[in-house]
Amino acid sequence: MTPPPGCEEYEEGIVYKCLRPIYGVPSSARALWAGGQNGAKIIVSAHIDDLLIVCSDLNVMKKFKEDFLKRFEGTDEGDVEQYLGCEVIYDREASTVTLRQKVYAERVLRLYGMWGCAQVKKPLEPGTRLSKADCPQHVDPALHCRYRGIIGHLSFLVGCTQADLAFAYTELSKFVQYPGVKHMRAAERVLQYLMGTYNQGITYRRLDQLRRNVLEGWVDSDYAADPDSSWSVTGYVMSMNGGPVSWRAKHQG
């Protein structure tokens, strides 16, 4: 941490404490802290003023929260049920936890008039590769606004729980500046797919000792299949405890 512009006081060996990060500070949106007490590991994830606390010992976590709230203003909301638009569903008997965005996905479908639409089994038609050749010379403002809105909402779904939309999102996001009718049809097809999967999520479960907390990964790519740049697209997914924890589809180059 360095002093802000205009601050004349600066001495070697002096550490500045940030009292309150604001938008524009790189660490203001997300932060992660890990520590321990009495042999129990504590992990705190923060996004703006929302915190998640994870600990392997309930008594240690209770004491940590009590000490934390003595120093900082806040409230203890108990077990997390919703965080940043994601629903958190526990099944303690089955030892599972599920993350899903059912409410958000339904809101998106209703926003774009796609609630109750015909469902499809794949986000994009097999073999579909969108091209700049389908971009119009003059973009219809209403279509442009609708297309950008759909892509923006898909971005949040892909980043949180919808790994199956990663490739479709990568393809569609290339044309947010000059979308055409063909691009819009492809975007609305993704919403048709979402109509059939909006209530699904990612489930993590307690595995046997050998596989518990083991990170697994898969990666694949096509070969120069982009019709405009001849770039390849690489996709990967990392999984742990029965569910994906990281994924991406990205153009090489």
C-alpha cells in the first residue's frame, strides 16, 4: 500500500493501512484470507462488504466470528443460503452442497421474453461457427441493445455456475460490437438451452479419502476452426470433490 497522490508524507519502513477500499482499487472487489486457530484452518472470502467464512471446526469458527464482530461492524447471517446471486443448497444427510442460479436465470429468461420457450439440448447448433461475414454494415440499435444485454447476463452465469455455456459465450461475445440477425438467433438459442437447464447447478460431495480434495483437469482444443482468424479455441475444466471449480473457453492467439 502506497500513499495516495498528493500525500507528502512518505517514509521508508512505514506501512499504510487502508481503512476502506473503494471501487477502482484492485483488491476492493475480491479478497481472500487464510489463517488458523488451535489447529483449525480458517478461510475468509470477501466481496465488497459480503464475507464467507469457512472453518473445519465449528467452535473455532464461532469464536472467530465473535472476535471479528467485536472489532468490525457487521452481522452474522448464519449458514449461507445465497451469495452474489448464487443459491447455496445443503443436503447434510447426503453430505452434498449445490450451487445454482435458478432465480437469476429465470429473471434473465423473463427479461428477454424467453420464459416458456421451446427447449434445445445444446447451446449452439452442432458445427456452428459464427463469422464477421454475418455482421451488418449498419447495426439495428434495438437488436444491438438486446444482443449486448443477453451476452452480459450470460457472462455472469458462465462465471459462476454454467460451465456448459463457456464455449457458446466465447463465440457470441466476439460480435457484441456489430451483431447481425444470425448472431441474435444463436444468442436466443442459448436462452432456449438455458430454459431447459435453469434449475440445474453444480453439486459437490464428500468423496472417499483417496479422491477427496484432489484437483483433476481436462483440456482440449479444435484446430484453426475460427473462420475469420483461423485461430484455435482451447477449453479446460478443473474439478474437485465431484464438481467443476474452474473452467474456460478461449481463443488462442
